[in-house]
Amino acid sequence: MTDVFADLVGQDEAVVTLRRAAASAAALLRAAAPVAAGGAGRTGGDDALDALAEETDGPAPAGPEGVDPGAGMTHAWIFTGPPGSGRSVAARAFAAALQCVHGTGCGRCPGCHTTLAGTHADVRLVVPEGLSIGVGEMRALVLRAASTPSGGRWQVVVIEDADRLTEAAGNALLKAIEEPPPRTVFLLCAPSTHPDDISVTIRSRCRVVPLRQPPAGAVAEVLVLRDGIAPDVAEWAAAAAQGHVGRARRLARDPEARQRRDAVLAVPRRLTGVGAAFDAASALIEAAEAEAAASVAEMDETEKTALQTALGAGGTGRGAAGAMRGAAGQLKDLEKRQKSRATRAQRDALDRALVDLAGFYRDALTMALRAPVAPVHTDTAALAGAGAQKWDAEGALRRLEAVLECRAAIEANVKPRIAVEAMMLALWRG
């Protein structure tokens, strides 16, 4: 069986950093544990791990002046990188390595298994379902994270999409990072360390692990070896997904995902006038809404049924009807959370479509410039080439910028329909 870092595609430098930090963390735990005189009770595995930690951090410094603050283990980390680079995968793998009984992320021990499965008692995962992470949720999380690890190793808090923290939630997290409990580790995932993504004060107290966009060849290799996908399909999907491993896997396996992509890449042909531009905008929005609704429908129904059952729905005893009337507020809160999650899912689906569209105009731009680079969308290369001849490099660049401006507008909470309609008009006008 492969170790916990096996799913980090094309991130060799980051993996080396995380392995060394995990070894250093294990050495810290052993140093804090009472050891019988003469080293009794230590094993060969302990000695090997100490050797790895010493190789990582070097011999113990004589004093504080000899300590390298960038080496070894620290209590707060930020994983940055473009979409699909594996920020959350890296954070979860590192959390598993910290809980590994061998301190290496072996992938075989209970600590590794339970962490990767999401069931480890000392690992808390925050995955925002709505547009933001609120202060109430963060305060509750910080309070729970301050407890002593039940497994004797580390309390680990993994916050995916930390760029969605509200200002108040960020302040609550900052207090915990400034004065961390002795065995609590915070792992944050964000697109970058720009102040728009993560506050400067939080950034200054964390060690940054930068991830890069995996090369298409590495993604294709993973699809072939781990998912059994045909090499030609894997190569096409890896290029079309622009280095996003999860999206490449969906394109290779899911016919509906390929159909949605084909519909998006047909947009440039449809822009023949103002009316066609508005029709294309409506089609894009409706497709995103349908995809989002399908992705959350089953989860919404499961949550609603579970809550109703917990509140006594279907009961026939005394007080059952009154209990359900009193549960109206809880059902309303659930519906509010589900609506927020659906909005997030819609925006994510729309963003994937915009990334595909940006790839098309990028291909047109590189062809107009005769740049020696491979196209993102090989199956629409002929159409992109025709566009390059019609628009020239300047026209292709303006259209690419229109798509990127639409993405930025939606991220800034402009209504998606307004942003997409403005983009379609800009694409038609050129």
C-alpha cells in the first residue's frame, strides 16, 4: 500500500517538506515522553525516526540563536496553490502523517486510516458549504481544538477554503494561532497568501507550503495507473482539465461532465448577435443551476429526513405533534444552510464553465501569436484557430480578459446572471 502522500500529484518539493516536518513532530513527542534511564523501552523504529528528524533539522543547536525558524515542525501551516493543485489533499495527508504511529505517514496504521477516512477523533475538518465560514463556527472549533488529544499525539484542525473566513472568524482563529495549545496544529488551505485570501496577521504566524499546478503528464499518469483509464483518454482529460486532478477524473469517467464541457465550448459559435448573447448567458446559468441542484439534492433530502426523524416526525405518542411544531425553527435553519450550500455549488459549477471558456480563448491567443505551446482543448483547436485568424491576438486577448473579469466579478458577489450577461456581450463585441 502507498503512503499518505501518494495522491499529491507533481508536488515533490512539498512532500519532502511535509515528510520532514512529520518526522520532526514525532521526535518532539518522543522527547516529551518519559524515557527510562539508559534508553530502555525505545525501539529500532524510534531510533530510525530520530535519525530522520536529525537529518532534517540537523544536530540540536546549542542555544536559541542556532534555531532555524523555517525548519522542522510548527503549529500553523498554510497550503497555497491554484485550483486542482491539491491543497486540501496535502493538508489531509499531513494530518494523517502527524497522527501516524510511526510518524512517517505510512498509510497502513490506524492513525493514517482514520484520518484519511475522516473519522479520527483528534482531526477536525472544516469544509465550508456556504459562501463563508462564520465566527460562531470558528469559535466552537477553536474551543474544541484546545482539548488534550485523546490519542496522545496532536489535535489537528484542517480548514479548507480558509479564504472564505469572515473577518470576525479570522480574528477568532488568529487568537488561537497566537496562543496555541501545546499539541494543536492548524492547517489552512487558501489560493494564495494575498491579503484578499488570508489576513496578513494570520499569514505572518504560519509556515507556507506552496503547491504548483501539476503537469498534464503527471495527471494523465495518475489516471492511467490508479483509475485504469485508457492512456489516450487520460491525456486528453488531463490537458482539458488544465492540471486539475479531480476535474480530469470527472471528464474521463462522466459522460455528462463531457457534455457540459462541450456545451460551454460551443458558446463562441453561438455569439451572432445581442439576442444570441443573452440566450447563451441564460443557457450557461441554467446549466450551472441544474448541475448544482443535482449535486446537492440527495444530501439535502438525507439531512432533512434525518433531522425530522430526530425531532419525532411520524411519531404517534403524546406530544408528537407539539414537538414537530416546536421544530419549525430548526428545519428553517437547515433550509437556510442548504440554500447557502446550493448557491456555493452553483457558483463552483459556473466557475468550472468559465475556466473551460477561458482555455478556449487562451488557445486562440496562443495561435494568433504562433506561440509554441500545446492547446488546452485539443478537440476545439480548429475552432480556436479560426477565431485566431478572425480576431487576431488583440481581439483574442480582450475576450480572454472578459472571461477572467467575469470570474472576478462573481467572486466579488456580483449576481452571476448580470456578470455572465456582461461577459457574453463583451465576447460578441470583441
